[in-house]
Amino acid sequence: MINSIPDAYAALRIPAYRRFLSMRLMMTLSIQIMSVSVGYFVYELTGDPLMLGFIGLAEALPAIGISLHAGHLADKYNRRNIIAACILVLMLCGFALWMLAINRAILGTPLLLSGIYTVIFFTGIARGFFSPTNFAFLPQLVDREILPNAISWNSSSWSVASITGLGIGGLLYGFVGVSATFAVMTCLSLLAFIFILRIAPRPIPDADHTEPALVRIKAGIRFVFSNQLIISTVLLDLFAVLFGGAVALLPVFAKDILKVGPQGLGILRAAMSLGAISMAFFLAHRPLNKNAGKIMLACVAGFGLCIIGFGLSQWFWLSFFFLFMAGVLDEVSVYIRASLVQFQTPEHMKGRVSSVNSIFITSSNEIGAFESGLAASLMGTVPSVIFGGCMTLLVVGITWWRAPKLRGYDFSSADQRE
């Protein structure tokens, strides 16, 4: 049962968990710096919001394609070593972007764009392995009773890295240029690699590893789709963020609507993470218990309203406020979803179940970025953001109607699996 934890820092007292958080911090810093700098770099080269959408698509397709097999491997092989291999690939991708930026004058725009999208494709493969393995590795580092506390701090570390990474990415790009930005990103990946190697490998969960990969993958998919709590939660996140993904269009807002440049873009990109870390810190001290399902649905609806407000805003700090509140509300949804999936899933299936969950998350973020870019090119930037927020509200209404188990879910029965 998930109750209030007297020691809000219980998970942080475990050395292996602190190294895990440090790895997450460095890796997320690197990924977020890449996100803001590649997006602005491509928009500077092309001036086309649709090209921003293609960045998300180039990363999402390989991540989704490899994710199910990655989950199978995460349940069969050493999870620490898989994470280390993923970080190594991401570090090499950062180095490749650095080299492309240094030689951009020689390469020319068409060849430069081809190189960028190729590198992003390989980062998608690495992240397709990293996400489910990272999710499955976390509960091996802490005891079950403090897992919710670990989830809160894990979310906090991601948010800290996001706000710092996005802010640093925008500031570095604006003041020292894209080449130096990619160099910093590569060095942070190296630090993450060092931290993960300092964690001792954990035992592989007991299970029948002789089953064919396809049989094991099907078992994970079947488990997710037979559990109404898990499938309704991930579908809610998928469609809400898919339609409410205004973040992909922030370079357009920063450059053409709010006219604040790359420095302002970094601040806007940091707004949601600042809201998320504020809420994550609160949840670490005051974890949720009752009415978790209703709270989640209400927060996703509030997220949609904030996206609409952001789309309508013409004032920089009002836009920042709407994004900040969207981050606060989204963090509650992330916390509930992560806790629910962890507690509903047996240890020997966490990699496979997380891989299915990762497909939905990747789809909602990266393919959501493509949807936002496509919608902006068809109907205009502001109307597309308002439309996305309205669709998010519609998704919440459908989920409330069609998923009564999620609507009535609370953490007082979190240990009772369907």
C-alpha cells in the first residue's frame, strides 16, 4: 500500500540510487540540450515548422520500432549493461552532431540536414532501448515500500535536468553557438556513462528465458491490454500529449510570435519543467493516496486548458505562466502513471510492459511533435495549438466515460493487481 512516507529522503539515502539519479541527471541534460539546440538549428536553416515535426518523426519511428524487442531483452539480460550501451551510443551521436556543426559551412544545407536527421534516427534507436530498461532497472535499486518515493525523486531529477538542460541549451546556443552547445552535450553523456558503470549489476529477474522472443513479447502486450488501469492510463497520456504537444512549436513562438530569440526559447522550454519539478518536490513530501484516478483526469483536463491559454497568449510572461502550470499538472499525471504501472506489473515483466508504455510515451511526444508541425503548416501555428488543447479536453471526457476503473482508482489498493 502506498502511504505517506515519514522520511521524504528515504530513496536518496541509498548509494546506488544516488548514482542512478546522477546518471539520469546527466543523460537528461544532454538530451534536452540536444532537443532545444537541434530544433532551433534546423529552424534557422529552413524556416519551416514542418521540418521541426520531422525531427520528432525521425527519432520516434526507430524508437517505436525497436521498443518491444528492447523490453524483451531488458527482462532477459543485465539491465545495467544495456543502459550503459545506450548511453555510449548517445554519446557518439552527440559527437557526430558536434562534427556536423563544425563543418556546416563546408557541407551545405541539404547535406547538413541529412546528417542531422540520420544522427537523430540513431538516437531514437538508443532511446528505444534506454527508456524501458531504465524503467525496469529502477525498482531493483530500492525496496518496494519506498518505491513511490524513488519515483518522485526520479521525476524530480528529470525535471531538474529538463529545466537546466533546456535553459542551458538556449543560452549556450545564443551566446557561444551551436558547435560549443553540441560539445557540452557530448561531455555530459560521458559523465552519465561513468555514473552508470559505478552501479553494480543487479540479478536478472527469475523467469523462463528459454521462451522464443516473439512469445515473450506477445505476453507483455497481452498483459498491458488486458489490464484496464494500465491501458487506459497510457492511452490517456498518448492522446492528451499527442494533441497538446505545443512544445515542438516553441521555436516558432519564440522567433516569430513572441520575438524573444533563442534565449527566450530556452526560458519557455524550461517553464514546463520548472512547474514539473515544483510539483515533483511536493509529491516527494506529500505523496498522493486517495482519488488518484480522478485527480489524474482533472490534471490532464487542466493541461489542455493551459495549452489553449498558451496558444492565445501574445505576452511572453503570460505564455511562460501557462507553460509552467501545464508542467505542474502534467507532473501529477506522470507520477500517477509511473506508480500505477510499477505496482501493477510483476518484476519479471517490467521490461516488456515498460516497452509497450514507452511506445505510447514516444508516440505522444515525438509523433506529437510531428503532428504539431503538420497541423501548424496546414492551419497556422496558433490555431493548431488551440485545436490541440481542445482535443485534449475531448480525450479526457472519453476516458472518464470509458474507463471506470481508472476513474475510481486510488493508491490505497495499489498492491492489488487486476
